[in-house]
Amino acid sequence: GDEEGGEGDFLPSVPLIFVGHSRGAKLSIKTAAAMKKAGRKVPCMVLFDPVDATQWESESVLPTLAKLGVPTAIVGAGA
């Protein structure tokens, strides 16, 4: 819009906490990485039954999660 700031500037001083379930956990990791790269605060993430690589999307985000440096609670992940 015409307001001050551009896209991606929504509440820039508010820390972002990502919560994701299943493949939404993977999306949370990717989005948290993008937000940190853009200078946003990401104090933590909570991932429920996270799904990483699947037959439809074989890319793993585990290396991204390992490098992210964000405290992360993972609940219910099977081995």
C-alpha cells in the first residue's frame, strides 16, 4: 500500500514465533530462515509431528534448521 514501509514490514519490531504441524513445520523452518535473513527476530519455533522430505518434495530442511540458531521445540516426531 501507500503506508510507510513496504511489503514484509508488517510489525517489524515484533518477534516472530513460528508454530507448524506436519509439512507446516517444514514451511515454518523455511520462513523463519527467510525472516532471519531479512533481519527479523525469531526467538523460537514449535514444531508438531514435523515432516521433512517426502516423495513430493525431496528437499530436506534439516541443514537449514541446524544452522538457524533458533531454539526449537519438536513434539511427537517419529524416528
